[in-house]
Amino acid sequence: MYKKRFYRTNTYNSDLVAFGVRHFESDLLIYAHSDLSVVSFEYLRRIHGQVSDYCQSHPEFEKSLEPVDIARRTPKIIRTMHKASIRAGVGPMASVAGAIAEAVGKKLLKYSREIIIENGGDIFFAVSKVRKIGIFAGIGNIYNQLIVKIYPDQSPCGICTSSGQFGHSLSLGKTSATIIISKSSALADGYATAFGNMVNNEDDIDFALKSARKKKDIKGIIIITSLKMAAYGDLSFDVLDK
């Protein structure tokens, strides 16, 4: 079922063209140097179809909450999700939104030197100037005033969010937001689920951060509850102008 992304009313990049592309449950907001909606839809339709077809013939890939074996010959996006699943220790579908954003984004880089794709809170970044991403940790959360800066030398990268309080994705934890930055959007998505699952109260945050520090492919992690925020990694913050 489609759910309106109300937070998108607060997005703004004056030097880029914004357009949306939807196909079944995939709903992408894309920023590029020109309107690429037609070609973006074709890429999304093809990539979404590959995931859908594989899940239909391999239902365990869609339903499992832990890594599963995959067929020898599979589309690239299935292999990407499989690798993210193994690295993060979660089910393959935990990385699907980030994987789709990344797959479409990399295709679009042949048409635009900068691409930003948001897919339900999971984002692929390829930028040539500093860009800012706002944090949403639930209505009224004080940490919504924070902004994360993404620098060109950090991209392409993924910044993905998991929440135990809102959103359509399954989370077994209780965080308002668990945010991961990684070179891979698929991996960031999987890790966001994995580390979000670890936190059921504020006492679990330190353990989650210590565990994240052991993962070399995690460039940054932010964990937010209703009362506390903790962060680790290559992160630069700003404060939202009122």
C-alpha cells in the first residue's frame, strides 16, 4: 500500500531538478541535473521486476530474517542484497530499498554527474558539492533539528534509516531512528536494520556502537531514542535553521 512521504515537503536542492518515479511499492524521489523521469522509470521497472521475479520463485529470499543461499545465476541486485545480508546478518529484504536506490542511481550517473535518490528514508548519494540531509526521528523529537552533511569525497555512498517507532519496514528494536552511512546503500540499509534491532532501550546503545566500530564498511552510525542520541564515525553535523 502506498503511503505519502510527508517529509518530502521539506526537501530542497535549488540547483538540481526534482522528480518522482513510482512502480508498485517503490516510490523514488530523485534529484539530478535534468529531468530523467522517463529513463529512471525504465530502470526502476526493470530492477524491481528482477527482485519481484526472484522472490516469486524463491520465497525464502523474501521471507527470511537471516541470510539465505541464492541460486548460482541471479541478477546483480539479488547478489548485492545477498552480500549485504551476509555482512549485516539480516534477511535479504532488509536491504531492498537501499539496493534499489543504489542500482537506479548508478545507472543514472551516465546522464548526470550528481544523483540523489531517496526511497522510503534510504538514500543513494553521488554528489560534487556538500549536501545536507535532515534527520527525522518521529514527531516532536528534539534531534529532528540536526542535519548531516555529506561531502563529495564521501560519495557515492548510502545513508539509510531504520526505526522501531514508524515506517513500513520491519524493525525488532525500539529506536526512534538508527542511521547508517556506508559506501553501499544496500549495505547501509541492512546495517540500519541490524543495529536498530540491537537497541530496545538506552542501555543497549553503547553495545550497538561498539559493535558498529568493528565494521570497517560502516562510515558512520547515529542512534536516536526519545531521550538520547549517540553517534560514531566520519560525521559532520549542522543545525536546521528555524
